[in-house]
Amino acid sequence: MNQDYIFAMVTLTIIFLILLISLFAFWLWMLIDAIKTHKGSELVVWVIVIVLLGILGALIYLIFGRKKKNTITSSKKRAEEIKKAVFKKQKSPVKKTITKKSRKTR
């Protein structure tokens, strides 16, 4: 019976530590996000809220303060930028092949 009690306590301690580390990582992530995305007095307010209220402050920031990124639009923009960069630096390979063939036949 004593071994079962020890096993249960060790298991609960490990679960508690994993939960504690996860909550701290979430809190730190929200703090870093607030510092990166906000400026001026807005930054100061969010940092104070997150630091003073802890996990609750991080949750409040997640719900109300975090700026949402439109991933679909940003992905499309990035794809367009890549297309422009690639085609700007090199000419179309189809045009080169056509011009080489047309020169050989002349």
C-alpha cells in the first residue's frame, strides 16, 4: 500500500510540473508577443496587465489584445513576392527555347 501511495504522489508531481511549465511557457509567449506587436503606451499597458495578473493577464491579452494575422492573405502575398523575385531575375525558359529553335531553323 505504501508503494502505491508513493507512485501516485510521484505521478501527480510530474503532472503538476508539466502543467506549471506549460503555463509559464504560455505566459512568456504572450509577454513576448505583446512586446513585439505593440508600441508606446499600449505596450506598457499590456506588459503591466500580463506581468501583474499572470496567467489571467496572459489569457486577457490572448482574447482582447493579440492582433490577428490573416495567414491566407499573408501567404498569398508571400507567394506573389516570390514569383516576382524569381521571374524578375531570370527570363522565361520557354522564350529562350523558342528563340534558339527559331534561330537554328533559319
